[in-house]
Amino acid sequence: MKIVSNLLENIEGIQIFYIAGLLIFVTLFIIITIRTIRMPKQKAEKIKNSILNDNETEETIPS
């Protein structure tokens, strides 16, 4: 692992990829959290019940 670490330290401008990856992760995490919080209770209940009831036929949830 030390070889990879030394190699990445020697590459010019590699920090941009670390920052970009972190920004993408944080942005997606915030978007998913907000969409989950704002989801109507009925839709959340329908998803929860569809997961728990494996014996019933699958229904697609329209977005």
C-alpha cells in the first residue's frame, strides 16, 4: 500500500480528484436525504409494505 501512496503523492494535481469525489459524495448524500425527508408518508408506507410482503405480486412505484 505504501507504493500506491507514494505514487499518488508524486502526481501533480491529484488533489483535484479527491476534492471532486468528496463534493460529488456530499452533494448526492444531501439530495437523497432531502428527497427522503420530503417523501409523502403514503409513498413511504407503500415502499415499506412492498419490501415486507414478498409473497404478493410486485407493483411498480411511479416516480
